[in-house]
Amino acid sequence: MRVKILTLGVLCFLSFFGTSQNNVFEGEPVEIREPDLDQSFKEYSVYQLNTEKIADYVNRSPSSAIRLVLGEEYDWDLNLVYHDIRGSNFREVAITEQGNVVQPARRGITYRGTLNQRGGGEVRMSISESFFMGMITVKDEHVYIESLSRMMKGAPSNYFIVYKASDFILDGPVDCGSNKVRQNAPSEESIPHTMGPTRNHECLEVEIALAADQGMWNRYGNITTIGDQLVAVTNVCEALYGVFNLQYIVVDLFVAIADPVWTNSLEAFDILDDFRVWAPVNFNQHDIGQIWVTRNIQGCGGSGPGLIGCADIIGGVCGDMRYNVNEDFSNSIAFLGLLSAHENGHLWDGVHSQADSISPAVKTIMWPSLSSSNTGWSSGGINASDNNTLRINDHIHSRDCLSDCGTLCGLEITSITPSAEGCPGAGDGVVTVVASSVPPETITYVLTGPSPSTAEVSNTTGLFTGLADGMYTVDVSTFLGSCTDAGVVTVDGGTDGTIPVITNCPGDITQGNDNAVCGAVVNFNNILATDNCDDSPTVEYMLSGVV
């Protein structure tokens, strides 16, 4: 008996240990020192990491807890939630000589979450079998992990570079010229402001449409690669707008693979003039439009070197001039996300900020020259007009074109109904989930429970049977996870209030003594019983009588 108990204990321990390690992903340090990397980073680390396993793990459920261990330097406990920033009507389109070709739908790659440790903050990740990028906030500093192959030609696909934002070194000044806006342009588009300047909001969705010119196609040669990059850039950009409670929804992503669709001019305003005519005709409804190019753009009202971005106007979200152009100037997704946030900031009525009056040494997102420390928003500089936090909030409040968060994804759990176990430990509980989607789409239901047998079950019916008692998480998503909703439900344990019944209790037995024996052998059939919660109840009995 001791051996059996010991064996069972060992088996249970091994099963628990194996399960707990499934979400731990380790990266092995790689000793790499390259002149190009040394010129781009003050400090950096390189790790060999199997990101395909991470992608497989997080794709199983809308929410995941993973532990990412990179050598002895980083040990991160991450809570991730699938956060597809693409809209329900998102299109990925190739612009060919034969016309626009919509690409097959594919699963989104973007996640958001938190770092569960002291000083931990927001996490943004973009994950697929072929793409992996992350931004982890540690003690108010952003730490990035990206594919080394983006920065070092010929690097293995499973090598990843990790660096702090403050350790990134730019090769000379890179600037935005958008404070030198068109002299004849109004400061803001003339659009209805029915909400007024004091509109309050908890969370608003911004529909953004993205385009990549033929130079991007020539550089990367793959629509999926370009699409993943621009969506990952927007995921980083969205994180920088958390203070304003804005969520960016990508409604379209067009890639020109044929002859130039837009002008070949290097002048930023020429590009925007051309793009502004094309975009409303080809894009879905959008509040902001953004075009990415590889050429060395110039102009934007100035003539200085290093221009990498230009906005059509200061303060034009939802208006006719709601566009900006961005140069694919860096191998770092992190810096491209910062550039996107900066140029979008101009459309939100942000201007180039000077030194912050509270923290003069801090350079903000709207600083004229891009810098690795540009991660916040000015709350008041040398001039009152530099208060971009106030300016952007005022512009948000004046827009009546923005939707409350969640309204662009018409998916909602309408009911979660549990049924308790029939008997204690029966494992026959039931959960019925009903959800609706507008427009109607196929809905995937995922139930995550307390025991290995029900750790994760998914279907398209919402009916889950054979459940043990305990608390369960319900996650629902539409096709490819473009919209999600979640809930919690408890399956109660069974109760047994029915008294067992003995089916063949024998009556009194009279038996004479056996011959020449002071006593007798008394025989009777096995005593049987029925019980609603036990197929084979044990019957205990005691003999009594008079001799």
C-alpha cells in the first residue's frame, strides 16, 4: 500500500511539474559583437529563442500567461491578451497592374498585457510563427526584443536582440518638419463638432488606414512581412497613446507591388497631395491615413537634412487632410512606432515641444528630433502652446467621428449559464454560452478550467459538458480573432440528498441447530442497495438474534 501511495504521489507531482513548465520559454545567450550593432546600441544582448513555440502557445487561447527567461539577465512573467488591432472589416490588399487584389484573411499578431513583477508595466507584443517583436515596460523604461535579422544581414531567424530604449543610438539627426505646415492651410479642417470641446471619454477607437509604396515592396518583397511590420508599428504607437485612452483600429493595409501608384517625388507635400486624392476612394472609412515610403523624403515646409516624417496639417483627424507620410528609416520597429506616434500626434493637434517645464531634461514624443527617450507627452513647456497633453485632449473632445471602444467590434457575450454537477465529484457539470456578433460571424468559444481535462476546450457551439466543479474563464472571438469578449462562470459541486434504498433486505431467519453441534450455519443472499450518486454502494450489516 505504501508503494502505491508513493507511486501515485510521484505521478501526480510529475504531471503537475510538466504542465507548469509548458509556459516557460528560455532564450540562450549568444555572443555576438558586430560593428554595426555597436554603433547602434550602447548596450544590447542577443539570444537564441524558439518563438514558434511561443506563437503556438499563445494562439491556443485569447489570454495567456507566459514566462520568458533570457539567460540570466531577464526573467519576465507576462500576462498577455490577444488584442487584434485590425478592424472586423480589415483588408490586406496588393495593388497590382491588374488592380487591387485582396489577400486571404489570416490571424492577427498583436497582443497587449502586463509584466507581473515589481516595477512592471505595460507589455505590447506582435507574435506569429514568422514574426516576433515585443515591448516590455520595466521601471518606466521600455525594453524591446526584435529579430536580429532585421538589423544584421544573414543573422539566423531564431536570433533576437534585446535592448533598452535609452541604449539606442541614432546615426545623426532625424527630424519632422510638420511645424512648418502649409502657409495657406487652416489650422484645422472644417468638420462638425457636435460633441463640443468638453466631450468626456473613457476610451475611443481611431480608425487608421495604412499604405506602403513600391519601395517598401522592393525592400521586403513580401506582403505578409510588410503587413506584420506596419501592424506591429501601430501596436507600439497605440501603447504610447494610453494616456489619452485611444485605441487604434487598422481598417486597411495596401501595398503597391506594381508601377508606382503614387508620385515618385521626394517632396513630402507632393506625396501627401497625391495620397490625399487616392485614399478616400480606395480605403475603407478612416479617421487617419498613413503612407510609408523608403525614399529619402524632403521638404515639408523646410529644407533641413534628416526629414523622416511629415503630417498634412496640425489638427486634422477625420478631416480632408488627415494624412501623414513616414519614411522607413530604421531597422527598429520601436523607432518606427515612435515616428508613427509623432506624426499622428500632429494630426491630433500636437506641435513640436520644447523642454518640459516640469522635467526640462525629458524629451517628449513631439520633440522635433526623434530620440530614444521620447516616450511621453509634454504637459507644459516654455510656451503654453507646447502643452500637447491639453492640445490633444481638446482635439479628441472636439471630434464626433470617433467611436466608443468596442463598438467597431460588435461581439458580445449575452449569457453564461452553468449547471451544477448531479452528484459530488460526478464531473457532469454543464456551461452554456451564448454570444452575438454584428455583423454575424462564426464565433469560437473557449473554456479554460481548473483541471487538466478541462484546462482548455474550444468549439463553435458554446455548449461545454462533462465539467468538474470550479471556476471557469470563457473567451469568445470572431473569425481569426478580430473581435473578442470574455467572462467568468462557476460550476457548483454536486449534492446528494437522496437516501440509498436496500433492495433485498432478508426477513427474520429461523434455523435449527446442526446435528451434534451446538450452533448452526446460516446462509443468505448478498444484500444489495441502490443509490442515485453511487453505482455500487457498500452495504454494511450486523447479525443479531435469539438463541
